Amino acid sequence: MVRSRSFIATPPGATIKEQLNDKGMSQREFAARMDMSEKHISKLINGEVQLTPEVAVRLEVVLGVPAKFWNNLEAVYREKLIKVEAENAMDADEALAKQIPYSEMAKFGWIPETRDSKEKVINLRKYFEVVELSLLENKQITRIACRRLAVTEKSDFALLAWAQEAKIKARSIETSPINIRGLISIIPEIRSMTVLKPKEFCPRIKNMLAECGIALIFLPHLKGSFLQGASFMDGNKIVVGLTARGKDADKFWFSLFHELAHIVLGHIGQIDGTTDQDEKDADAWSRDTLISKEAFDEFVEKARFSTTSIRTFAKMLGIAPGIVVGRLQNEGYIKHSMMNELKEHYEIAV
């Protein structure tokens, strides 16, 4: 017997058991009379196997109850079982849906607006392309490498929602076959674009990455996701998504290079996603690709962190001065409140 809030599904086996009790017949004897194994009879009584038309005919002969009765009992049981499982799955998914930022997603136009909890579940199932939201916890489905500032259960679902939108958007982007060597070869050129405006570098980087089999997507930030960027495999392409609206230039470039690091270092497509060490390695690769350790150490050794010295150092490296400021702040050489006038603030269309 299986139940939900509204339905109870009782297998035909319960009626068979009643018949055997009335006749004082053991399951062993019944199995012999049915010319079936005791194991199969046990499963039949417990509702673990389907009562087929052939078995119904045998039941008519052995128990004297018409086959039509048994076939009808099985049909009713299977129908009730579907309803029980569907209602239980809906209840579980309604609880999960509360962890997903539905209202914000609807505001961005990713899913239809609704206040009905069941409609939310149905819309979310379609959005995530899963029959049940519980499947979102299956790592085989996600496999996301990402950079975010904190991790909570609620932020995990926000991350999955954001990544799914990146995946949907990426499907309309044509890319060449994945070419990691090609990506490595264009890293210096991408780095040189840090001195350009978003309207100049965005289309160029998108085209360059597409030639390497990578679809670059810009999306608005989902509250509570703490997300800076994410990268993952989708079919025959790699998707790199970035939150870019209202972001300082240094954070934008560090996030982009962090995601490119996951690709270059082979972190994409791992069954269990990325490890803490993978994230640290990606941070180090991003940091040192933008400003080499040797150049940075030589600069900070002089301990002259004026606007002029930072601009001069950045110009020598061929990068935006705001990236130098961000590095100095993150490594504790200057306060986070200092030199922010050298940071450009990006507004990138999504």
C-alpha cells in the first residue's frame, strides 16, 4: 500500500492475500498451484510486480474469481499509484521551489509570473527540463565550475537557476569545435582588452571565444546566489556565464579569467564539479595571468602606491589601472576604500 495526502494505492496482491487466508492456503502451496515461483508470488502480493492478463487467467482458475476482476483491480491500482507518486512528488517539489528565487526569475522574464505554488513547480520543471525538481541535486545534470562569494543551500538553487538561463541563451550562439590550444593562444589578446570600453571588447571577446568553442553569456545577478561567474559543458560547446551588470572592471576581468582558467586547467565537465583546490588554482591562474607574480612583487617592494605610480605600472603591463588597484586591495597593501577612482565601473547589456 502506498499513500499520499489524497490517494491510497492498494495492490491487487492485498485481495489475493485475503483469498488465501479465507481458503487457508499458504503462499508456497498457492505458488505451486499457479505454477509460479514463490519469489514471484511474494512480489505479486506485495505489489512489486505487475499483475498481467496471463496471471489474471491463472488466478481465475485457481481462486475462482474472474480474470476481468483481477485485470480491473490492477488497472485501478496502477492509476492510483501514478496519482500517489505525482502528488508526493508535487509536495516535495513545492518545498524545493521555495528555495528558488522564482519572483526574481520571473521579473527577468525567464519564467512566467504566477502566485500559485503548483504552477510554479510546473513552470520550474519545464525551465530546468527535468520531470522533478529533486533531480537538480543530481551532479550528473549540473557539473558547474563557478566563482561565488559564499555557499548556502539557497544559493545552490539560485546558482542552478542562473546557470540554466546561461545554458538556454548559449543555444542560440554558434560556436566552432572546442579548441583549448586556440583559447590559450588568444589569452594575451583578451588581456590587452582590459583598457577598452565594454562596447568595444564585449563583441570581440564573444567572437574570439566562439571560435574556440566557447559561448560567452552575460546575465543579471540573482540575489542570494553570491555568483560572479560559472562555466560548464553543454553538448558540444562550453558555456561561460558572467554576472556583469554594475560591476567594477577589476572584478569583471578577474571573474572572466577565473572561468577561462577552469577551461585551461581542465576543470570543466568533472562529475563532482570543482573542488576547493580547483577554485584556488583558478584564482591563482587568473591573478597571475592578469599581473605576473614577478612584476607585482617588484612593484610592491617599492611600496609607492600613488595614483601616478599605479597608472605608470598598469601602462607598462598594458592593463587597466583598476586591476592593479584590485590586486593591491585584495592582498592587503592598501585599504579597500583607497584608489577606487582608478576603477572603471562597467554597465554591460544582458
